[in-house]
Amino acid sequence: MSTQSALLKVMSDAARKAARGLNRDFGELAELQVAKKAPADFVSAADLKAEQVIFESLSKARPGYSFLGEERGLIEGTDKTHTWIVDPLDGTTNFLHAIPHFAINIALQRDGAIVAALTHNPVTNETFWAEKGKGAFVNDHRLRVAARQKLDESVIATGIPFLGHGQHAKFLKELHQISQRVAGVRRFGSAALDLAWVAAGRFDGYWERDLKPWDLAAGILLVREAGGKVTDAEGDDTMLTTGSICAGNLEIHPLLQGRLTAAK
């Protein structure tokens, strides 16, 4: 058992408030889905609404902190040392298609380092959270990355470039290098939950490119606090600027990263 600090409570409250609206909208969307193609603008409205709820909640609790959100970009606060990094709805395409796999992502960056992280799945009511130096948890349970040591026993998550996004040829080379050496590759459509699931030991590793800071910030800390290793695809610590990521436990990470290098 672990109790959340005051800071994590602030983040948790903000996520839960936003989750109530998303769950309502998701329910409506599932109804719409049966009748006709659910409109994308309905989803962007849900997205905006969720971010507004989070922004108001965090700003009230910690006035002056800067805020970097998917919808509104960077809002500079009076406190230049702290920045919230927020994705109000990670897994938008899943949400749009009434697939119940999406998350709210909130991270706090202090002087350039991620110090607190929270990834909340509104449908399963799982909250993955971590504070720097204090471990990672899902709800009340401590998280540890999986203990597997060989690629051929591992299930690896990824994201596939889609219309207008990413480098398809590079991805196919990487998939070729990895898929023939692992027990399985999964593509679930939420980078936030992919990283949370690596932290929880459900996935043994994860790689992806062309991501944004709000996709990654919370998950980087979750995996590290669960005993795992996270770098960019080249093995450096520039995930938030390059947008590429490679994550796993201490044995799987270098093996996975080696395959990415071999795919060049």
C-alpha cells in the first residue's frame, strides 16, 4: 500500500474530474457508433473539454505553474521552474471508434526533469502514478517491470505510423528486425498506456517514433520508477525533443535498442 502525496492528489483529482466527462462522452459515442460514423468533431470537443477541466483544476491547486497541453500548447506561468505536461485524451482514434483503451496523461516537470507522473484509464479506473525516487504504483499496488531476459519470450508494444504521420519505411524495417525475434508485437493505440503497461510488467518492451512530449512525459517516469530503462531510439536521453522512445527492463531494453540500430 502507498498513499499519494499532496502533489499526486492534485493530479489525481484533476484526472478523475476529466475522466467523468470522457466516460459520459464515450458512452454517447458508443451509441452514435451503431447508427453512423461518429463525428470527429465530437471527439475534439471531448478532448478540449477534458483539457479545460484539467487546466482549471491544476491551475487552482498550483497557481503560477506553466502548462503544456496538446490542445492549447504552452501557457507560460509566473513560476518558470514548473511545467505541467498534459494529454487530456491519449488514444483519440480508439475513443472515436468506441474502443475502450485510452488515457489521461499528466506529468510535472521541475527544472527540466519529470518529477511526478499520472496516467489514468477512465474505462478500467486504473491510475498509474509515480514520483521521482519513490517508486511507481497502479492504484494501491507497487509496480515492477517484467523480469524476462530474452527477446524470444517477450511481448513488445509499438505504434504504427498512420495517414500523414511518421516514417512508414523506417517503421517496417524496425518491425522486420523485431517481430521475427519476439513472442509477439502489440499495437494498442495509446502511447501513454503502452508505457504504463511496461511499468506494470504487462509488456516487456516498447518502441515508437514521432511522438509528442505529452504522449511520453508521464510514462518515462513510470517505467524508470518501476525499475526499467527508457531512452530514445538511439539510446540517448532526448525522448521529449526527438519524439522517439525505447523502453523495457534492464535486460530487454539494450536488446530492443540493438534491433532498432540494426534496422538503420
